[in-house]
Amino acid sequence: MARVEITYFTTGNRSREGGSMPVPRLPGMVTEVLASSAASSLATLAGSESDGTGFARILAVGDVWVASGAAPVAVVPAAGETRPGLRVKAGVPVDLALAAGERIAIVDAA
């Protein structure tokens, strides 16, 4: 079982010179905390930005498998299988883009 923090955010700001900076914006940022297990768990929140500027940062205490979609189910692939998603290693934050309405599912990655 791992504690998984999913932080939803948008990006963008301007530098002194007026250039665009793809950095997370704190206004509007929100974090949902899940506990992973051997069964797939679905996040409550969903991507909300229809213009493609919505992101999620995932940080886990233990290794987890992450999948996304309208109604995703996270399943760790066995040898020789392919499954949607990716492994998020313990302590290594991963940023992902989300379309409007996409949700995140997690499961322990053994």
C-alpha cells in the first residue's frame, strides 16, 4: 500500500522579458491523496482543461501503476502483456497531461 498524491494544475506564466514559461501555476492547484492497494483505485478529480493545459503530477511513497482515461482501470502488465499506463517509482514525481474529463486510476505495482 502506498500513499499517492495527485496534484492537478495548469501551466504558464511570463518572464520579465515577456516570454512564455511552462511552469506549474499555484492558483487553482489542488491535490488529491489516495491509498493504493492490490485493487485499482480511481481518483475523484478529473482533468478540466479542454485546451490541453491541464496536468497532473503524481508522487507516490511506494511504486504504483497509473492509467488514465474516462473510466480507467489500472492493471500492472504481466511479462509479455501490454496495458495502458506506466509505473510511477516511489519518490519520483511524474507529470502527465490530461484531457478534459480524464481521470487517473492507480494500483500497487509489485
